[in-house]
Amino acid sequence: MPEQLRTSDDGRALTITAADVPLATYVYLPDAPAVEAPKPYFHPLRTTSGAPVTNYRPWDHRWHKGVQMTLSHVTEVETGVGQNFWGGPTFEADAPGNGYVWRDNLGRQDHVVFDKVMAGDAVEVAERLDWVTSTDDRWFAEERTVRLSNVDLARGLWVLDFATTLTNTHSGALRIGSPTTHGRPRAGYTGFFWRGPRAWTDAPIIAADGTDGETVMGHRADWVAMAGQHDGRDGGATVLLYAGRSSAAVPLTWFARTEMFAALNPSVAFHDEFDLAPGKTLVLTHRLVVIDRALDRAGLAPLAEEFTP
């Protein structure tokens, strides 16, 4: 029989548990300073044996928190004024040094309400959020759905599905981009972002089409996976992330890093920007699979096919 899941809510975070293992904690009321662009996040995510597969506020990027949906560069088309919903400094090609500058342009995501929280052999969550600028203007209304399912303790895996509809509630068109579209090569991060444990630095990256390692950066593939070893306990795990779908004309492209730290992101605007007119929506869907063992390409291939959305 399918594993039965439970939820608990402490007023700021929703935790999903299977067989006494807290698989996922979704913090919907974050306690974060404005410079980190406060937003909901998943942390920790754990394997079915309880091993963590996310990182929280790492020293190199304090605004990285587990798994988040966020946007690094959103600009008013008419004025050229931008907002950073990602956190930290903003990349500007003409800025001195490495191009990253601290600006008073950090937005936030405000939880509005859960329309649904249902638990059984799957957990389904429907949430509404407002994306608010540094000047307290609402630029996006979001409808977000999360589904945790396919928990299989014998096989040691589970699936997280994430979908979002972002509607431009601003008076003018908004342009969505990334550091790469603003002039920094190979740094097109924006969108649904996973930050892995510190122990996974230099872990193997495997992509669907045979590409691997740092060559996945800026590449398009149906899925990308990373397999790492744990600190503090024996064994390892694999995170398999599907690029998913975007309603934008710009193709989803991978930001995938392991050399400096472990991170995967099917970027919605890696190489190219796109505009969202007032009242128009951006729809994104992604799937993440957590596997309680480190897999190579041969071991991963049948599971990647099995769980293709």
C-alpha cells in the first residue's frame, strides 16, 4: 500500500512526514533580513532514511535557502528600474569590481493564504503569495501548488512537484532576466533553485542527453541530476531535477554548478530576457525526485524515465 503522509503546521512552517521521517519542511513565513529578499523555501529536504539534501544560509550566499522559487532580475520595461527578488547584491555589467553591487532594490514574497492542505498517500498544498518590491508595490500575484507523492520506503525515494502561476499585477510590462542577460557569462540563474549540502561540492552532475559536469552550465536537457556523499553518516543520495515547462517563449536552460558549491536551477531566462505584460501570466512546472542512494548514469536512467512528468 502507498505510504501514508502526515502534515504539521507550527504557524510558520509546514512539515511533511512519512514513517516518522520529516521528508520536507516548507517555511512559508521566513525569518530573514530584507537583504536576503525574504521568501518561502523548502529546508530541510531529506531522504527516506532522514539524510539532508539541502543547505541553508551557506556562508558564501546567505540568501540561498534549500529550494526556492525566485527571480534575480525583474525590470520595469518603461523606466528601466529593476528589482531583485533573489537576495544579495545585484549584478550590473558596468559596476566596478566583479559587477555585484548592493542596491536598495530587494523585494520579498509574502504568504497570503493556503487554499488547500491535504494529506494521505500524497500531500497537496495550494498557496497564494504576493511579490512585493522594496517600495512596497505588488508586482506579481502568485498561485503556487506543491505535491509530495510516490513515497516508497522500500526503494528509498519520493517526488516533489512544484507549479506556479505568476501574474503581472503592475501597471506596466515587466522584463525577466538574469545576470547573464545583464552581462555576466555562465551565470544565468533565476527561477526554481536547489542548493545542495556543502559535502556535495564537486559531486558528479549528470544530464539527460549524455552531458555531464560543468559542461551542463548553459545547456538544455530534459533533466539533470547530482549524486553526493553525506557528512556525518555513511552513504549518499541523488537529487534528480526535471527542467519542466515554461509558458514563456524562452527555453528553460540549466544553471548547474558543482565546482564551487552544489546547485541546480532550470533557469527561466538564462540567455534571453522576456517581457510579461500587465495582467499576463508566467506558468512554470518542475519535478524533483529525492533518491536515498548515490547513482551513476546507468543506475539513474531507468528512474529518470519512470518519473518523467
